Amino acid sequence: MEVSRNYEKIQKAKLGSAVTIGTYDGVHLGHRKLISELCKIAHSRDLCSVVLTFEPHPASVVRPESTPLLLTGLEQKLEQLEKTGVELVQIIEFDEKRAEESAEEFVKEVLVETLNAKVVAVGEDFHFGKNREGNVKLLEQIGKEENFEIHSLELLGINETLPTSENQISSTAIREALLNGDLEKANMMLGRPYEVRGHVTEGDSRGRELGFPTANIRVPSERLLPLDGVYAGFYESSDGCKYPSAISLGTRPHFYNDGDLLLEVHLIDENLDLYGDFSKITFEKFLRNQKRFENIDSLIKQLEFDVDDARIALS
């Protein structure tokens, strides 16, 4: 897969491309179904398959006061897109000038003149351009004028027995599930365990004093963290080693009334010096909510239970 930022790698696309457009935050099952269809079409017609995506998230420019927290950073998004088999990811820098661009201008400048699109595949609810004025109908109109086809794909639901509108797979639905503590649903829509990344920073060693040393993970502020609680998951170190872990996300209510939000990871049956390591943390199962304990002994007893529960969940 090629990644292009300034249209420097579009030589093959210029000969004819099949393009899909979107932020693709999370690269969930719905995204992957659409891209899979795109790649099939591209292969059958000898076209270059292209995912057109934006950086930063358009909402951070258009409505910064309500920008959604992200399911994937750019690096992780590109890793997931590569698994789809798409040939080219074209990253469009989204700024105020781009936000003011009409849907018609975007199509003619990017899809027609730059990428020589012959096929455009999008979800049936797709909107784009200034004030989200562009939609599938507009694409079909311009496509007739500029000689490209539109493939509008039906949205994917979790449960095929229910109307898609009631159980649609979307980045928004995944965010809601994570914030509501429904990790199982979120992971089902993603098609993989939810993951965050960050460097291990020095903490106050309270976990080590209790007999449960933890790695404190600093996650970028624009990334979404699940509901506060205790989880079973994995710590993957920068050298690729994966360790079963008990994960605590919260403000440590036993010690602080209004503490800072911390992501602490205890590697089961390991005691490693991880300071400075860049880690990948995957959330496999929600174990319990955060709570305050009567005394330290009660807390330690619960931590023992948590580690046992995590070990069983990951076995």
C-alpha cells in the first residue's frame, strides 16, 4: 500500500482509479466491507483502488468545540487500511480553506482532475463539502457529467435480524458503546479489540507498594478512552512482545476524591522496567467498575481477584 500526502504517489491512479472517501476513524467492519467492495471493482476493471481520507478530522476544523474523540490515530488507521488490500491512501490536509470548498469543487478538483476517478464507492448516508451539502445524489449528477460511476453501499448492521437503522455499525456507535462500558459491542463493531497507544510515564509507585506494579500510559488527549473501570487486555511493548494484563482506567477513587484520570496496566506474572516504552494497549474484556474500598487490605484483596479474573478471561 502506498501513502500519499501531496499527490506524489498517484501515477497509477492517474491512469484510472476507483475511489472511496471518508474519515475512516476506527476502520470498523462497515468501513472494511465498503473498501473490500471497492477493491473488487478496481481489480475487475484494472483500476487503482484509492482510499481518500482527511487529516486532521474535519470536525476539528468545522466545529472544534464538539470534535469527537478519535478511535484511531493516523498511524493506527493506516495500519488497518493496509490490511484491507487497498493500493493507495491519499491523505487530504483538512484546513479552513478545504472546509469552505463546495462539494462540486471538491469532486472536480480531487476526484476528476487529480485522481481520474472512474468509480466512486461510498456509504448510502455519505455527505461531504461545505456544510455537508454533498451527498450520493449530487455525486450521481456530477458522475454523469464527468463520466464516473457511483456505487452506493447499504450500511452494515451488527444484527442482520434487526433494521440497520437500529443497530448500524458506525464510528459514533462505537464511541457510545465504549463510553457506556459495552466493550463487547464496541469490539464486535470494530472486528478487533479496541486499542490505544502511548508512552509509559513515571507514576507515584503506589501500585508497586501494594504488590501490583503498573505501567502508567500517557495517551494523546485526542484519543477516546473507554468507561472508567477494570479490564482484561494486553500490553504490547515497542519490541512486539505481548503480555496478558489487568488494566485499570480511572481516578483511583480509594486514594483521591478528584484525581487525574490514569491508565494503569499491570502485566500478569511479570515485573519489567517499562519507563519510556511506547506501548499498545488492547482492551479485551470489561471486568468491573471502579469503586472505593474500606481499607487497603480490601483493595489488595480485590486486586488479587482482578488479576485472577483477567488471567482467566485471557486464557
